[in-house]
Amino acid sequence: MPSRARLDEFIAAVVSGDHAGAIERFYTEDASMQENAAAPRVGRDVLVAHERAVLERVKSVTSTCMTSVVEGDHVAIHWVFEFTYLSGKTGRFDEVALQEWRGDRVFRERFFYDPSKPAA
């Protein structure tokens, strides 16, 4: 079960722009991530590689945590991501992440967002 302080550390890492590093430091080795109803990606190394690939397709991303809730091993985070794409266009991505933690690390995460507005 994550403490509020541990969750705040995770959020701070993401907000600082260290998205891949946050996965490396805060996810279990066998963690999974799932986008809406798509099949989950499994394994921390796979998750980090995917995150790095997404970040290579954008000039910048600003991450804002709108709110977060810890309830035992379950966490909900409302994120807003603002992207500047390599083309110079910008986009806003509004997402809710539901996480299951194992101890002080994320074990399972599922993202809910409007799929008509892809991140990159």
C-alpha cells in the first residue's frame, strides 16, 4: 500500500518530466499498463521502452496532476498532459489512471481517456 508521501514522490517525478524514470523507479518488474480496452503491456522494461518511444515523437510534454486519491492499494490520478508535437502542433490529453500498488510500487495501471485524441 503506497503512503501519501510515496504517491506524491511518483507524481512529482512525472510532473518534472521524468516519465520513463518514474516507471523505472515506481513500478514492479512485472507491472502492466492498459490503454482503455486495449491489451495490456506487461513488464517494466516494456513499459519504459514504450514511454521512451512516445516521448521521442514529441518536442515536449507538460504533465499536470489535477487530483489524486489513495485508498489502500488502489490509487486514482486525474492527469492533464499538454503536448507539443514535432510538427509544432499542440494537443491536450485528459486522462484518468487507475493503479493497483503492491507495497510501494505500481503493479497494474489502466488509463481511461478519449481515444479520438491520441497522445502522439
